[in-house]
Amino acid sequence: MNPIILVMSGGAVGAALRYGLSRALPVGAAGWPWPTFVANVVGGLCMGMLALWLLRGDNAAEPLRLFLGVGVLGGFTTFSAFSLEMAQMVQRGQMGMAALYALASILLALGAVFAGMAIAKAIWA
């Protein structure tokens, strides 16, 4: 299948999932941005699992990498929303919340990637 079609179709799925998450976890104007936070941590977990699975060298790896990794997870996770939410916190003078959000997002998403790799290794090792 055409790589662009794989990425575009995966991106549509990921964006729809992200939208659904934002509807399920609404956030107030000055509250913690749960939808973006959850999307980025869950996306990190899924990316860790996918990365380890792809490293197994399966012949079907490239189409799945494009559809799931670039498309679905690219559409589901969101650095731009994270950046905007950080800027809004700073503009509202919520420096402590902004710092906590940045630190928690980065550390937990990174930790989730490693956790996903560990889960995948336990499953497929």
C-alpha cells in the first residue's frame, strides 16, 4: 500500500481517538490539561511497545510502522497542544503548574516508553 495512504489513514484514526479522549476528559479553563497529558503518556507506552515489536525484524514492519507509529500515534499524541497549554499556563501566571506539567509530561511519557518496551519484551521475548 502507498506509504502516504498508510500515514494519512493512521493519522485520521489517531486524531479521532485524540478527539474522543478530549471529550471523555474535559478540562476547565485553568485546570490540568488531562486529555493531552493522558494522550502523551499512553502514546509513549504504545510507542515503546511498537518500537520493540518492530525491532524484531518482521517483514511487515514498515507498513505497520507507518500506519501505527507515524499515523495513529502521531495523530493521537500532541506536542503542539502541550506547547499551547504550557504557554497558556505561563500567561495566566501559573508558573508552578506549568513547571509541574512540563516535568510530569516529559518524565512520565519517557517512562511510559520504557515501560512499553519492557511489556513488549515480556510478551515477545
